[in-house]
Amino acid sequence: MTDQTHTEHVDLQAALAAGQAGLRALLGGLTEDAARAPSALPGWTRGHVLTHIEGVARALARQARYALRGTVVDVYDGGRPARDAAIEAGHGRSAAQLAAGVEDALDEAEASWSGVGPDDWQRPVTYRDGTLRTAGLAWWREVEIHTSDALLGAGPDRWPPQLCFHLLDFLSVRVPYGTAVTLTAVDADRSWTLGEGRPVAVGGRLTDLAAWLAGRPPQQPLTGDPLPVLGSWP
């Protein structure tokens, strides 16, 4: 098991504000060529990733907005097919339109999440049949990870330590059955054992361990050969 203390006590308001501000800072230099260039996600351009960020920002902001009214609402109207259709319809927009769309969605996200008070985080939401904190953590993951996926200048090496700790906890279920993976963060003097069974040791920087567990290429090589094949996202 991982140490969940970091996730339980993270200042989610501050974490969301930092992630949203970090993405905003990268949008100003978006060019037409950059918008059409490949992202870190196979088969997706930067336009695809930015359109996805725009959509998920609005969807999770809506979870917060309705929860504060004491109401639950679907994450996406029309479900996953509608989400996918919106990405296909929106990724080819001009660079200026893409940036403006993300900026507007970030405005909506900031307005919605900033209204969540200390006593509101346990309000129910439709997302994962969870709480506002569940949805807030999801938006934190989405904005930080997909900002890296967009390849606009901020890679996983810029992920804050608290996010990395959270990812090690949230994504621990990806460790294959029958395997006990001990992750050692060489720059944090910390180790975590995920799963049970045949022992496998994996070492590297904290950000690289989190990136690998999130299905993203570590920016510096990890030790451990071969690395176990991870399961699906939870």
C-alpha cells in the first residue's frame, strides 16, 4: 500500500489553482503548426488534447456547480460517445480558437471549484458515484497530466510531488496481479510497495515513477528489467 497521507491532506484548492495557471501560461504561444503537431498520446494532435482538456474541464466544473446546489448531474450529456464526438469536432479549430476555448473552460473551472468550501468536499457527485473531492482529484490529474501530454513545454518532470504521491496511490491498482512492485524514489528517499506476490524492484526519480505508472514515458530511465506490464487505468 502507498502512504495516503499526502492525498488526504493535499490542499486541493491550491493544487487546482496551480495546475490551471500552469496550463494558461503555455497557451499564449500556440501556433497553427503546433496545434496540428503530434501530442504525446498516440493518434492525437495537440488539438485533440486541448479539446479534451476543454471538455473535461467543463464536465467536472459542472459536477462541482450542481453538487453545491444539492443536485447530481451526468458528467457528459450523452456519455462517452458525446465526449468523443466533441473531440473529433473540435480538434481542427484554429490555434486561436483552441486557446480561447481552453481559456474559457478554465474560467468556468476556476469559478466552479473556487466556490467549494471546506465542508463541501463530501457532497455527492455522479462522477464515479463519488464526492466533490473525488471529482476535484480527477480534475487535478486531468489538467496536470494532459498539460504534459500536449507537449507545450511542461513535462512530467514538472509535476508537483503531491501529485506524484497521489498518482502512486490512485494508480497502484495497475500493478499486475501476483506482483509486488517496490518503487524507490531516488530523489525523495522514499519507497512504496504496491501489490502482493513476486517481488520486482523499480527505481528512479519520483516524477519518472509517477509518469511510468500513469502510462507516460519516464523522462529519465528507470531501473528494473524488465518492468512489469501495467493493467488498465482504474
